[in-house]
Amino acid sequence: NDCARALENELPTLLELAEDAGYSTGVISTARITHATPAAAYAHAPNRDWEADSNLPPTAVSDGCRDIARQLVEFDHGDGIEVTLGGGRQYFLPKEMSDPEYSEIKGVRTDQQDLMTRWQTEREGHLIWNQQQFNALPDDNRPVLGLFEPSHMQFEADRPKDPAGEPSLAEMTRFAVARLQRLEALKPSDSETGYLLIIEGGRIDHGHHAGNAYRALTDAVEFAQA
């Protein structure tokens, strides 16, 4: 929780190192994309729960710390993360704004920032939140941000009942690999870089926390497929 000390002792994240070295990068999770494992790839925070500005104590704000969702949008290493897919829309939307899929759910940000729209404007990328939009993504070179749920994505066992539809972990992985490979093919033939893709089957852990063997196992099978 010590923002000031954390800022004095930052080390580069894996995605920062890769982007600075010229690699194409991606991060995928069935959990919120601001959750602990995906966030550790791109963000700096002395508390894993600082996913939105509303989670930061006043001292952290005054000391200059940024929430994890904002750090994702403001990621400025290399040419930016090319593929980002997961859950967590609430942390990118202001508390006055309704979720696009569930009108009764609002964002949690208190700074009035719509970080999803900001990302789309600044990166000139594809912003998606449902299966239809995912399926319609063109084979171009623009970055992609997919946020498929207000919080975590559905368990694989529950995914077919999702109102707007959302891709499986294997589908997201297949898409990301193809896109990052295409970007690498466009680089000079003597380029010694590759791509870095971080993939988390985040809901396996949640199934175990809930004592739900069926959901934990079906998500583990989906991770194996990915």
C-alpha cells in the first residue's frame, strides 16, 4: 500500500521489456484484464486491488500512483500492446455509465474517464465486447482491446448462456497467435525479435476457491485446448 516507496523501486515488467526490445505483445485472461496475473505483465502497483481509481486511497493519488486500468490504457513502451483480451469493463468505465451488455451494471471509476473510448481514440484500434464483434475483426494490423464482461469472463461451463456471447480461451488464443504471427511476418527479414503472448486461464482458480470442481475442471480442459 506504500505508493511513494513503490514508485522509488520500480522494475520493468515483462511486457515492457518485450515492447522495448521490438517484440509484438499480447495478454489474455478469462479473469479481469486488470486482475493480478495479467496486470503483473504491464502495470506497477503496491496493491493488486488498485484496479480502478476508486480503489486507490487518497495518499496514493497524491503520491502519484495510477490505477491498473489506467496504466493499461497509458502503456507507452514500444508501439504498445497489440492484443489485449479478457474481462473487467467496469474498471474502465465511469460510475455514471451503464455497461453495454447489462444496463443495470455501472462502471466503478470516479474520475469520469471512459478509458475504453479513450483507448480506441488514442490507439486507433478495434474495441470489442461481444462474440459477434470478435468474429468480425478484420485481418489488419491495428491493435485490439476486447473486454467481454463487467468483471471476470464466464466460466467455460456457463459461456454458452452469456447474453451477448463471448469467445472461449482457445478462440482468443488462436486469434492472438495468428495476429501476432502476421505482425512478425511484416518485420524485416533480418529482425531477431519475435512475439510475447501471455495467456491465463484465470477462472480455474476461481472454481477451486468456490469449491466447484465441475467449473474448475471444465476451465482446466479449456486451458489445455488453448
